[in-house]
Amino acid sequence: MLKSKFFRAGISLTIASFAFYTLTVTSSISEPSENTVTQPLDVLKPAPLAQRQVVKWAKKLEFLPAAGQQSCKDALDGIGEDVWSPEYARVSKAHLKFLQALNDSQQALSSGRFSDQQKMFAKVASLPSVRTVCESGFNAGHNAMVWLTAKKTTKVLSFDSGIHKYSHEAASFLQKRYPTRLNVTWGYTPSSLSKHRRDHPDARCDVIFVDGGRSAKAIDADLNALRMMVNDRHLLILDDYPTKKSELNEKFAPVWETRKRDGVVAELFACAVGNFRGFSLGHFIS
């Protein structure tokens, strides 16, 4: 009888010890300490964001040519002239006339309209899910005008250094027409983007457009800041890469190609137009 009591007590102690051990281990797994080193899961399988992107964008982006760098004109011939809205036809004429009247009109005009690639931008902006476009590099507002006229509901958050007088004048021109839909922030873009993210932590971008007409360092910093502002379903456009000019490709390749190689960016399409123009379109993976 005594042995039986001790035996039962031993079993109870063993079960209690096992339960305490299980609870301890479970707690350690669910709440790792700051010093705990865990194996990243994304080295074993694609990031969930990447999987969602593929599924959600597959049907929406059927207008994209097959992957691979090619002539923008050849690739975009399938996008008809009907991509331009009646609003764009009206505003673009007024915008052109306005820029021509500026003192530095030649510089303002030369910064601008490249219809082949802007047809792609207009097509992207017309997608129903595109509600907010965040662009780094307003310049004379040519691309902002494309975003704003594609749909009547699209909002544009633009960030620009503001070093050109015509940029401020062009922004005023568009803001008179779209007072609630266009917001332009002036200053060094990596800093202003970071400040905007701090001040508006819930702000999210459906399309990110990064103008390549600056230093690779600034563009790299812009991409890092904008990466924190994207919706799960978003598109990323880097302007001025690739081009047929090797010097420009050497300048921007580390920015774009390194992110592709490291699994940060997935490229959907890229093309070059002439020696100095081109763009890459993709999305952040993680």
C-alpha cells in the first residue's frame, strides 16, 4: 500500500514537472528574448508579400510585355491612344502653354514629356486599385499631371528638392486645379520623406515613382524611405533606368540591380528609349 502511494505520487510529480517544462518551453518559443537568434523563414520560401503580389497583380497587369529589357516604343505599342483621358488632353495643353511662358521655359520643357513611357504610367494610374501615388521628383509636374488626370480620385504626394523655380510655379499651376489631390513637399527628399512617414505613419502608397535625375545616393535613400510607405499591393517605378547610355546604367545599376539580386525588388518590366530615357517597373518583395 505504501509503495502504491509513493508510485502514484511519483507519477503526479512527473506529470507536473512535464507540464511546467512544456509551459516554460512554449513561453520561450512565443516570446523570444532580445538575445535570441532565430533562423529567418524567408530563406526557405518566398516572402508572403511576394506571393500575394503575384496573385493579385497577375490579371491586372496583362498589358505588360514579356519580361526583359527592350525598346519602350516596341513594347508599348499595344497601349492605345485611348489611355489618355479627356482631362489629360485639356490639362496637358494648358500645362504646356503655362511652361512656355516661364522665364526658364526651355529647362522646364526639357524635363518633361516622354509619351512612350508616360503611356505606361497612365495605364498604371488608371487601375482601380491605384488611389495614392507617391513620387520622388516633381520637377515640372509632367508625371504628376499623368497621375492626376488618369482618374478623378487619385491623390499625389510629391517630394522634390525645389531647387528649380519652375518646379514651384508648375506645382502652383496644378494645385489650383487639384487643390485637395496634389500635395508637394519641398526639401532634400530623403529627409522630407522620412519626416512625412513619422508625421503620417498610416499614409500608404499604391504606386511609387522615383525620378532618376539625381544622385544614386539620394535615389537609394528615397527607395529606403518609400519602402516603408507601400501598400501590400503596389507598384514601383524607377525612372531613367535602364537606358542605352552606359554611363547612366553604371550610375543606377547598383540601386536597382542590387535590390533585385538581394530579393528586395521584383522586376516586372524594364525598357529603354533612346540614350537617356527608360524606366523599370516592379514591386518590393519584403
